[in-house]
Amino acid sequence: MLRNIVVLKRVLGDALGHFNNDDGWAMASHLALSALLALFPFLIFATSLASFLGADAFADTAVHLVFDTWPEEIAAPIAQEVANVLTVQRGDFLTFGIVVAAFFASNGIEALRVSLNRAYRVVETRSLIFLRAQSLAFVIIATMGFVIVSTLLVLVPLAASIAQRHFPLLEPYVGSSTYWRYFIASMVIIFALFAVHLWLPAGRRRFVDIIPGLIFTLVAWLVGSSIFATYLSYFSSYASTYAGLASIMVALVFLYILSVIFIMGGELNAAIRRYLDARARVPA
């Protein structure tokens, strides 16, 4: 038991120390702002591509996919603004404006890459062209994934309803459409975390190497977002301080909290790997 405490203290000390010494707080600010700046371009690009492919109802489900996992106090104001932007009529998705939107959306991927490279303590050696192409590929793959998932958000509750009518015994296990939205949105987040930790940073990592940081990230996101939502409900003065900018400032602070946790997840994986490597070098 004592040994486990010592190991835990050593790993956490390594992770926190590297996070602080390598400008983790500043990187979290960069990541939060980049995420907010990339959100609207990504959703504009995704909606335009979905409309080109015939998925005209994508805008409604896209808002759910992104904001259903946010606390309502944070998501409600900005989700409405996003919905207003997405319902603006646009031309074909392969226009200059949409290409620019895709480029700015890829900047958010680049911010994730820089943060994880620092967290995993690796130096980027791949070419700029490859990195930007990979970021754009992530945007396009994420868009296609959103289109597929938005279809599932319609088809799965419908299939569940049909199954429930034919097999009444399934009723306690089917759940509502809200349940399915939360479930699918959560699965998207988990898959996305695996993808960015495995393939964005330089170097190679095994699947098992990234699991501790992902578990930490998911649990800390849940706890952190709940605490921040409670704070907004009872103690926040954002509305009086920032007036019309309150919803943006709340979203930015929320994304900053998520960014700190996200980077710490990478730092934790790196610290565990560093400890295991050091232990392996010690003679038995």
C-alpha cells in the first residue's frame, strides 16, 4: 500500500511538474481559444458538406452532438447562436469560403497536436505539409463521422421504438431519444480522444499507454464541468461583468478548464511511461 502511494506521488509529481514547467497553463489558454475559433468554421464546413451529400437536417443534430455533453448553463446560450449560424443558406460546399472554414477548423487540430507534443515530451519531425494535410484529414473524417452519427441519432431511436412496439418486454431497456443522444455523443468523445492521442502527436504509442490519461480526462471533465455549472448557477457574475459577451466568456472559461484537463491527461500518460521505463532499467 505504501509503495503504491509512493509511486502515485512520483507519477503525479512528474506530470504536474512538467505541466507547470512547460507552460501548460499558457498552452491550455491557446488550446481553449483555438477550439472556440475552430468550432464555428468546423460546423459551417460540416453542415455545408452534409447538405452537399443530401443530409439537410444535419444542422439540428450537429448542435446536439457538440453541446449535449456540455452543462446546460454553458451550452444553452452558445448553442442557440451556433444554430442561427448553421441555418444561414450557403452555396455549394466547395466554395472559397467553405475551404477557408475547413482551414481554420484544422487550426484547432494543430493546437491539439502542439499541446500533446509538449505533454508527451516529443519533438515534431514531420513536414509541415504532412501535418497540415493530416489536420485537414481529421476535419474531413470528423465531418463524415458527424454525418454518420447524425443519421444514427435519427435511425436508432426509430428502430428502438419499432422494436419496443413488437417486443414490449424491451421497454425498460430501450430508453428515450435523449438517452440515445447522450450515449452516442459520449461515444464520439471517447473515440475522438483515442484518435488524437494515438495519431496526432509525434512518435508512437500503444493503445494501453493512453488509457490512464483518457480515463483521467473523462472523469475530470465530468467533475470539472459539474463544478463549473454549479458555480454558474449560484455564484457567477459573468452576465453583469461581460453583458452581451457573457455566453462567449463562459464558453471560453469552460473550454479552458477542459483544455487543462486534456493536457494533464497527456502529461499523466507520459509520466507513467517515464516511470515504467525507469523501473525497467533498474536491475532485478
